[in-house]
Amino acid sequence: AARAIVLSFETRYDFIADIRTGDAIVRIAGKTATRTAERLGEIDAQLRAALPGTTVLAGDPRLREQVDAWGAAPSTLPTLRAIKERFDPSATLAPGRFVGGI
């Protein structure tokens, strides 16, 4: 599914499958950074629709601002927020950089 989506946007890609964990990693690159930036939101939306567990591992900061790296918030988000509040009440550790903006 990821291959078909990535290819439909005329992007280059590398694919790594980890048979030990079941993880699949797809790295995409457009012909130009500008073209990739213009279409990244749409590529991300299609990948997440087809593969709901999609997360963004890395990317240029300009591109990462266009997508939510974590995807849909887990049902445990209230618990995560409570733990963060308990152990980091001043929000000094990586503020807003985790799932749900924690």
C-alpha cells in the first residue's frame, strides 16, 4: 500500500522491513524539496488512511511542520498527560514534542 501511494506522487522511496518487529520504514524523496513540501500533507494523509499506524520518524524541520508526526492520539492520552504533569509540572522537558502536544 505504501509503495503504491508513494509512487502515485512520483517520488523516490527506500523501503526497509524489519521481520523481527514487523515494522516497515518508508523513506520518500521528491525530485525537489519544494515539490515534496507542496505535496507532503497529501502523501501523509493517504498513507495514514491506508496504514493507520503510520508515524513520521524524521524529516527536514520545514516539512515536519506540515504533518503530525504521531498521527491519531492513543486512547491512553489522558494517562500520558497525567504522568507528564506529575513528573514535569513546569513542562520543561521537550514541551509540545510528544503525541498530543504533550
